[in-house]
Amino acid sequence: MTFENIEVAHEDAIVIVTINRPKVLNALNGQTIDELHQVMTEVARSESVRCVVLTGAGDKAFVAGADIGELAELTPVNGSVHSQRGQALLELIESLGKPVIAAINGYALGGGCELAMACTIRLASDSAKLGQPEINLGIMPGYAGSQRLPRLVGKGRALELLLTGAHISADGARLIGLVNRVVPATELMTEAKALACELAGKAPIAVRAIIAAVNEGLEMPLSQAVAHESALFGLVASTEDMREGTRAFLEKRKPVFKGS
């Protein structure tokens, strides 16, 4: 597949997706959202892809936000449609069933922060800045940022970030749980790829079940969530990968998981 606003590279079982609009700090416009939706849909269907690394072109921005030119033209009707379009992409990423690692190489603001929050794991360069500054434009997050942010950092911290529009450093984001790791900028992609390789070697069905158990279980009462976990555990226990994993442990060798 070829795209105008993103680049896609395959490295064994890993796909690296780069948002490539560096002149506008990789801002998300409608076309970029559509292209990301297309590639993520193909990744979800592919049996050979086991992990995704998502990053931005250049050294200034992951995604600095939504395209302000497009936002300025929104009406109440198409504003809701615009929001739902972005939300659909982020829901696809969050529920992909394969780990998506955000390699945050600079500004991740507004829609960029929302995009990162939909990813499974977030690595940030030490120069990254994150935030939801929509309030400063007289608007609010539209790609589910008002929902994912409090789920990650808690209600009080989320409201402070949402209402002030403040930017926070990568270290500050790590302290509140918004990112998982902070690494030197020169090592970001090396670290992201190493983590992707590690995750790509895990049992795919178990990976998918763990992601579903966490994402879906968080929206359920505990009694329902643990029942959901038991059902998924039963499914995983029926797989060839489970038998391979337990045999490999007993035989003191590295397992080879095939996703069956």
C-alpha cells in the first residue's frame, strides 16, 4: 500500500507506521486519519503482523494535534462527524488485538496525545511534550481524550490537564502514568523496536486475550470482569500455543508460538 501522509515499513513481524507531515508537525487531518484507519485495518487482518510501532516523521513531533485549518471550518453537525471519525480510528487501534507501541518523538498534543493514549504502550523521548490544549482554542478533546485521560492518570490530574491546556514533559507524563518509559531521543526507535520484537515473540492469541481482558474488563463491574477473564482463559487454554509454551518450559527451551 502507498499513502500520501503516512509511511509503512515491514520488519519481520513488526510494522512501523510513520505519520509523515513534518512541515505541519504531523498534524492529523481527515486524509491522514483515513490512511491510518486503512493501514490499521489491514494490520488487524494480517496473520503475519504481530506488533505495530507508531511514530511521527522528523524530530519535533509525534503528532502536534489536529489540523487547525479543518477545525476552524467545523459546524455543529460536521463537528460531531469529525469527532466520531477520529474516535473510530482510535477505537480500532486500542482494540486491534495486537500491541501498538507509540514512539513519541516530540510534541504529542491534542489529537496527538489522544492517538498516543489509544496505543497499548507509550514510549517517549526525553524531549517530548504531551498535553490536551484544546481549551485554549475554545473547544474540547473530540477523539475520546476526555475519557481515556482520566482512565490513565485519574480524574483530578486529567481535569487539571484538560482545563488548563498545560503541556507536560515526558518525565512528568511518566510520573502520572501517561507514558510507560522515557528514553533519550537518539535511542527511542531502537528501544521501541526492541520492545516490539519482544512482544512479537509472545503467543498471539494470549496477547489478544490479555488486551481484551484489560480494555473490556475496565468497563465492567469486577464480578463481570473476572468472569470475562475466566472465559478468555478457557479459550487460551485450548490453544496449541498453550501446549507449546508449557512444554517448552518443562523442556527448558524457548517456545515457538504460531498463533494457533
